[in-house]
Amino acid sequence: MSEAVKIAVTPFGDGQHKVTANDNGRAFFEEAIDLDDAAAVDRVATELAQRADLDASAVAGELARLAKLANAPRRPEPYQRYPVGTLPHGVRSFVSEAANSLGVDPVFVALPALAMLASCIGVRRSIRIKTDWAEPCIIWGAIVADSGTKKSPATRIVMRALHSVQREAVEEYRTELDRYESALRAFKTSKGEGSEPSKPTCRRHIVSDTTSEALALVLEQNPEGVLLERDEIGGWLADLDRYTASKGGDAARWLSIWSAAPIVVDRVTRPAVYITRPHVSIYGGIQPRVLERLVGSEHRENGLLFRLLIAAPPRRVARWTDATVSERTAERFAELVRGLLALNPNAGLDGEPRPVPVIMSAEAKAHFVGWYNVNADRLAEARGDEAAALAKMPAHAARLALVFYCIRLVSGERTGDEIDLASVQGACQLVDWHKNEMLRLLERFSETDDDREIRELVDWIARQGGTVTARDLMRHGRRYVTAEAAKAALDGLARAGFGQWETLPQDGRGHPTTRFVLTPADSADVDKNSAAGGASGISVSVNTVNAPENPLPAPDDEAGWRAMGT
């Protein structure tokens, strides 16, 4: 084939691949086909040959070669260190100490904290990006991790402050209810003299029932907003499917709730409920296989999945530590929660609370616009799920910027009525991190069984320090029960470029030791898949996977945070 003509094959979804061709940099062909369809391949090869004056058999051979590369097992993008330094100081201190205490990745603490703090702000504030674009203070987050990774302990340590406020609200409600019942008895005894006392309602900050009817009642009585906290968010997703099948509306209502758009909920025995500005932030954990099964194609197509800030940190060994959350840090975090709840909203003519709109400062707006345009350029090239995910990133960034600003305002880090540059910079950086996590998750959804086996094996080797022997792999589990099976699996990784064998000589009369060494991301061969749409080839970083086991810097160690690239 002529060296001036370049043909590329890239996965396009639904079993198809996009075939593109250019001559000296000028694109002259693009079509999506099923590369397993021999007739389609022959047709495209013939058309390309005619257009570029090439040999049809040579073109067909090139397509076959590129198809093999495009369908080769892929290693997922590496997990990047969570950018703790993007968080405001008050939250950063808590996240740092709690993560070190539990021995978990910082995102196990940070993501539930941000969702909870967003719920505390609720309808009190919104961010106005421009005249016709505002975002509510609503954050949905989910940690995707296997059982036994300390999702629940991390959530409990975060939610302790809000649960304390909820407990006080319940106690106050019980006192008011006793007074109400006494007043009602007196009213009835007086045979209707005076006015009948009004029954009190309990201020709700946290809910767990995800049905529309139950949630509508809570929001009607608590228009400031609530947090939906589910230990396993899979229950919420399962409820969506269950109630959508029977009533046809729950998924659509939740899509509206993410935008704080009005919802109407019809009830069988009571009048319909109309919620003007539903504010519900969400947080929960979910296991990877459960998420893949429950999300399916429906909740990707309707955009529900992409309304979540996703994190899927690798499993790590939680070694013993004497570290704890200091009493002062816990107190400051609790004060932050109460301070956000004390923010005053505007009052509407109907008596319902309305958000106080907050704008960005000029320099903050300039940074947001620059980031927005970079995301837009990438969105223009994306397709399918990736495009849907990227389309939601500006809204996520704006909402996080609002949360960061409110945290800084309440904790005394800053003053002023405009969102500052630091809040916008931190939000954009954090959203870029979550963007990478979402794209990593989407890779999992498209995995074959072979892809999954390779990923799990590579992740396990990385957790061992990046170097293992066949005997180590035999002890790992029942999948590799013989030395031959273990060596064959590692040989397969070596052939695919995931690593290489090395032999260490032994002193004395011992036999040399042969071990498999995982290829670090920064030295991996990235050319082998370049024809397959620029895939990044071998890209699991041993250092990145092991890094979370190191303690985070102390909250006041600015040099340490700068060294982390924050």
C-alpha cells in the first residue's frame, strides 16, 4: 500500500468499527461496519482501492490486520490519585485524617462528604453561570467497589455529623408532638373554643425510601432539600426499574430531580403533590457487577448514569494504623455542616424558599470558560456513552464550584458574594478526575470475559508490587491450580505487552528465580494499538495503584500537598 494513504479502524459500539482513511492528511473515507461481515469488508476494501488507486487485496489485508489490533484485549486506563488538594481546607483536613484512620483511598471519604454538604446547602444557594443557565446545589455520587473495601465505615464516619443534627430534629419533633397532643386534647375538651392546634412535622435531613410517593411527602414538608443515603445504591437503581415497570414514571422523575425541575406525584388516596424545586443529593456504594447489571443500556441512554459522580478506586490492603480523626477536626467538620444548614435562602411570594443565585468572579468565570471549551473540543470528537458523559461535566463542575465556595464562606476561608477562582479551579480539576473515572467505568461495561480476566490479573499483580512468580499466582486463588496454568496466564500477559519475565541468579547451588514484572504505565509500548483509534496500549501504573497505601500529608503540610501535584 502507498505510504501516503493511512487507514485506521476504531471501535464504534454495538459490535461495529469505524473505518477511516486519509491521503497525506486529507480524509477521504469514513464508514462504520461490522468487521465480521466478510461482504461488508470486501465492499469497503473495493471502494477504498478504487478511490485511492490501491490493490483491493492489499486493502482487505490491512483491514484484517487493523481489526485484529482493534479487538485485542485492552488494559483499562490507570487509576489516578484522588486530588485531595482541590478540596477546601476544612474538608481536606477531615478527608485526610479520616482516610488515614480507615486506611482507605481518600475518595471513600471525600465523595460522600461532598454529596452530604451539597444537601446541607440545598435550595439555599444556586450558581448562575449566565442569564439563562443556572445549576442547583445537587450532587449525586457513587463509589464503585467490591464488598469488604470499607465503603460503609467511610460513609458512617462522614455522615456522623448530619445524623447528629437529624437526631436533634427528631427529639425536638417528639417534644413538639407531645405539646401538640396536649393542646389538641385541651381544644377538644373546650368543645372547639379557640383555634385547633397545627400538627408539627419532623425536619428531615436524611431519607432512605426512594419511591416517588414517599419522597414527595418528605420534600413537601422539607423544601430546603434532603440527602438520600443508601449503604448500597443498587437498591435505588433496582427500585427505579421496579417502579418504572409498574408506574412508568420514577426514572423520569429522578431525572427531573437532578435538575431541580418541578415534579408532580399522583397518590391513590391523597391529592397529587407538586414540588416546585426538589433538591435531593444522593450518595451510596455499589459493587461493580451489580452496577453493570442494573444500569444496562436504559440508564445510559436516558443519561441517569452520567448524572452521577463516579469513583472506582482499586482494592488496597488496609494495614493497621494508629491514626485517628482528631477531636478538633471532627468538631470543625460538624460546625461546617451546621453552618451550611444555617444559610438563609430567599423567600418566594408563595412562602417557599428560593435559592440565592451566586455568580462567579471575573477571573473565576474566565477559568471556567477555558475549561468548558477544552471539554467541548473533546465532546465534539466523542460518540455514544463517552459523549453523554462529557456533556454532563460542565454542570458537575459548576455545582462543585458552588459547594466549594459555600464551604469556604462558612468556614471563614474567604469572604465576598462571588464564587472565587480557587473554588472554580478546584472544581474543574476534580471533575476532570471524575471524568477519567467515568470513562474507566465505561471501559468495564464493554469488557469481554478475556478483558476482565486480564484486568483483574493485572490489578492483582500491581497490588503485589508489580512483580510475581508463577508460584505466587498459584497461591492467589483457585483459578490457577497448577504451575503450568499460572505460567501460561503470565505468558499471555507478556505476549500482550503487559510485562516481561526476568531471571534472577541465585548464589550458591540454588536454581535461578524467574519472575514476571509488570510494565509501568510510563514505559509501556503505546504504539501497538495506535492503529486501533489511538488506544493507549499498556497503561496500568504499579506506582499509581500502590500509592494510596502511603499516608496523606498532614492538613497544614502545604509543601506535601504541592508535592502531590495539587
